[in-house]
Amino acid sequence: MNERNEALVEIRNLSRVYQGGVRALDDVSLEVARGEWLAIMGPSGSGKSTLLNILGCLDQPTEGQVVIDGVDTAGLNANALTRFRREVVGLVFQQFHLIPYLSALENVMLAQYFHSVPDEAEAREALERVGLGERLRHLPAQLSGGEQQRVCIARALINGPRLLLADEPTGNLDLLNEQIALELFRGLHREGHTLIVVTHDPGVGELADRVLHLDHGRIAKEEMCSCGPREETVAALSGRA
Amino acid sequence: MRRRMFARVLVGSLRKRASRTLIAVLAVLLGASLITALFTLSRGVESQAGRELRRYGANLVITAPAARVTTGIGNLEFGFVEAEAQLPDSIKGRLSSAVAQGEIEDFSAFLEGTVYADGRAVAVTGAEFDRLSVLRPWWKVEGAWAPKEADPQASSQAPALVGVATARILGLSAGNSLELRSDDRSISLLITGVVEAGGADDKRVFVPLDSAQALLSTKGISRIEVSVLASKGSIEGIAARLGDLIPEGEVRVVGQVAEAEARVLGKVKLLLGLVAGLVLIAAGLTIASTMTASVMERSREIGLMKALGAGNRSIAGFFMGEAATGAMLGGMGGYAMGTVLALVIGRVAFESTLPASALALPVTLVSALAVSLIASLFPVRTALRIDPARTLKGE
């Protein structure tokens, strides 16, 4: 098995039970290979976000094992989980979640601050990569939704994470910005990044290598993507207006 | 670069919540101003009293017992008032004998009263001019203590020293002539100097004792200040013997006077301390509540920081940094306001111009910082317990 196919994420018999006995995830097992783009889909309440939170080390499983890059995160305490998260995981949110009083550049540097040392040159380069070289000093309120999401993507990538997690990254974007964001994800995938994207949108799911369908906390269906050239899929998405 | 980023987040956060920040700063400022006022007052008044004790040299004061005068109209009695009485001038002879026998070191007589200058009432003190510079070495005199011998005016006019407050009101300076009038006498004086004594003496005019006696139509004396050597026996013992020598006077140890002042000061300090303590507690509660509100308002921001990998130390650091910044701003403003407050209280309550205390600044800042940081503990604890997964979902 080459490095790209080696499992980055291994989940075994994962369950997450909340107070009151609500089973958000029920005995889920899966593997995600390095460099793979996995889409997770399902109706509301199916456990998508819970799974993403556990993969992002924002939550701990009630039962089961979650091994990311060889580390069993289920056994880590809160401080260790935080350290692991900032080293290994990059997060992209549906609602962007930028600090409103920091500029685009500073929002990216904030992620560096928590990781190690802020590097303005590196942060500038990350924003230029996502096409925001001219908007470095703008506050989030001065950026469009698509631009804010691109800042979010730059922030998620700045510390070189091994795993990129995105929760409905295009959910708040118009079609044009959705296309731009998806192009970015495709570029990252081509570069070998491992992506796990939660989405409601089948068109977004078709861009992935594999789609996992969750229902009531369990894996209902798993399908390999057999769509046509991805460019056509992206174009089709933009033409849906 | 880390420090710059930290400062950037701190400043941005404080500016975004400017009104809440202002409330917290004002709360600290109020408490800090009272701390400064208390500190400045206690050190200033104590040092002034101590200075007078140390430099004065006089250990004993002899005054006439206050006379009780019954007041009333016809058969109606309103009770009594205490009227100022005087000591006879002849006491000086007995005290001179005590000096000759080595019982006391030295003494000086004073007569106080009210006369008029330019139609205004003026407090006058008759004193032995040749002893004044020895008895009052801390006075700052603009001009001279006594007239120069070569000055032709000196032979025709008695000298006078005018307190700086009175000089300002009457528009006087060294070299001017001053006419003082009583009901039936007047006297022309040469002002040799303007005195800054730093107390009630700033409002007085000092003239030779015999000039004051002539003006006030009396041969009496208001008080005599006496210096004794401690090696001659206990001060209290000497005071008792002087009391026997001068039965018409009351002999008091100056320390008793200072003790009385110290008791008053102690009560003022206690009152200010209580008020300062209560205001600091109130400031602490204000800081705790504004910061808790801030944490609630920023729960998503805190959740995001945690999601980006911020540890507890980073989160706590931001909030403690905000509290410390507010403490410094409020502390410095409080120091300025408290210094003015001490000046006003010193003038009104102690007739004293108290200097600003440089030591009050670090004391105030440390107090403000302590209150702010302690008050921040609960809100910081709340911030550290925020669940990023839930807050980022909007719960």
C-alpha cells in the first residue's frame, strides 16, 4: 500500500451517546485513506456533525476507538486533545466564524498564534493562494460570504494539517462563490490533502472519492463516486440557478 | 510576533466592547482614587505632624485654661461657651528662671488675635521674631525672616512675616508696608518676607510680640512653647513641675496634641479605608459582572479559539489581559483623581497642603490589579468551560 492509500483515519465501533440516552452515533466503523476526499451526507439528526466533531477532536466518543495518524484520540484528555487538534486538523465552518475585529490576515495569523508563532509572510501567502491577496487588511464585515469562506480555508490550512474537515462549507454561499470554494477544495485534493466534507448537497458529494450516507447515527450506505469528469460536475453546480 | 498578536486581540476586543470596558474602568477608577486619597492623606498628615514634632524641638505647650462664659437673655440661660483666655506676661520671668536653672532648654511666647488690614479681618500672631527661624525651620520664606540692619525702613517700622494665603488675598509681597488696625490702635509694619508654612500659618500675619500686645491692647500671652531635654527626666515629670511653677496655665506634652491629631487622622483613615474597601468590592463585582456578560457574548468567539487549538492558558490570558488593562487605566486615572481628592481633603479638614505621594501610584496600581484579576476568576472559569462544538453550532 502506498502512502496515499494508507489509512489516516481509522474508526472502530464508534458510538456517541448524549445525556438522556440520545445515540447520535451508533457503532460506526470506517477508514479514510491519506489523500482521500470523503463526503458525509445524511438528513438532519443523522449524526454527520457529531462524527465531524469527533474527527475534529472537538468531542470524545462514548465508546469505540478513533485513531488519527496513528494516535488514539479517544484516550486523550482535554489538553492533549487540544494540542492534537491544532497540529493535525484544519477546520472549515459553514458560518465561517471569523473574529470580527481582526483583519483577514490577522484571522489567519491567529491560527498560527495558537499553533506556534504568527508569521505574517506565511499568512499572506496562504491568502494569496485562495485569491485574497488584495483583501488582507479587510475586516470580515468588509468581505463577501465567499471571501470570508476563503479566509476560513486559508486559516484551516496555515498550520499544514494532515486532515481537513469542512462542515457544509458551501452552505452559506451563492453559486459563484460555491464554485470558487469547490475549486479550492479540488485543488487541495489534487495536492494530496485528506478531506472530509459534510454536505447536504449531492452535487458536492459527487466531487468526493467516496460518499458515506448516515441515518440515525449509523452508516446507511457507502458509495464510491462514479460521476463524470469533476469539471463537469462543478460546472453543473454553477448552472443550477 | 506573539506579543503583537496578543496585543492586537486584546485591543480589538476592548474596542469592540468599548462601553462595557469603560464601565469596568470607571469602577476601578473610583476605588483607586479612594486608595490614593487615603494613602496620600495618611502619609502626608503623619509626616507633617512628625516633622513638626521632630524639628519643632518644643515638647511642651502652656496655655491658659479656657474660660467658660455663661450665655443667655434675661432669665433665659442658653448654656455656656468657652472663651479664649490669656496667660500673664509675668510667666516669662518664671520660665527664664527655669532656663537659668537648666530645668528647661528654651521657650517662646505667642499671642493670637484678629485685627484688620484694608478693611479685612486678618489673623495675627505675635511672636519672638529672633526665635521664629529656630522654632519653624521648615517654613519657606520668600524674602527675609528679619529686616536687614542697613535698611532705613527697618528702624521706623516693625517687621512682619505674612502667610502666603493672606499675602495673595491682600496683594502683598516682601518690601511692602502693611497697616494693621484694631478697634482703637493701628500699627504700620514692614513686610520682610512671605511665608509658606503649609498649614493654618499660611493665613496669618506674624508680628513682634510687643507689637501684637500693643495692637490688641493686652499684655497677655496666648501660649508658650517650651523645649526640654529628655535627659532631664520624663517629659511628663517636667510638665508636672512646670504646672506647679505656673498654676495659672495648663501644661501639655506636645505628644498629647499629636496623639489627639493622630486619633482624628486615625478615624478619618478608618472611614476612608472602609469606604475605599466597599468601593473596591463594588468595583470588583462590576468587573465580574461585565466580564461575565462579555464571556457570554463572546462564547462563539471563545469556542472558535478553542477549535483553532487555543489552550486554557491562552483563553485565560486574553481575559486576564483585558482585566489587567482595565486595572491599569482605571488605576492611573484613579491616582490622578485621588491626588486631587487628597489635596482638597487636606485643605478643608487639616488646613494643610499635602504633596502628591509617588508611592501611592504603585500601591494604587497593585490594588486595582489585584481586585480586577480576582474579580475575573469566575468569568474566566466560565470561559474555560465553554464547549466549542456546541457554541459553534449556535447552541
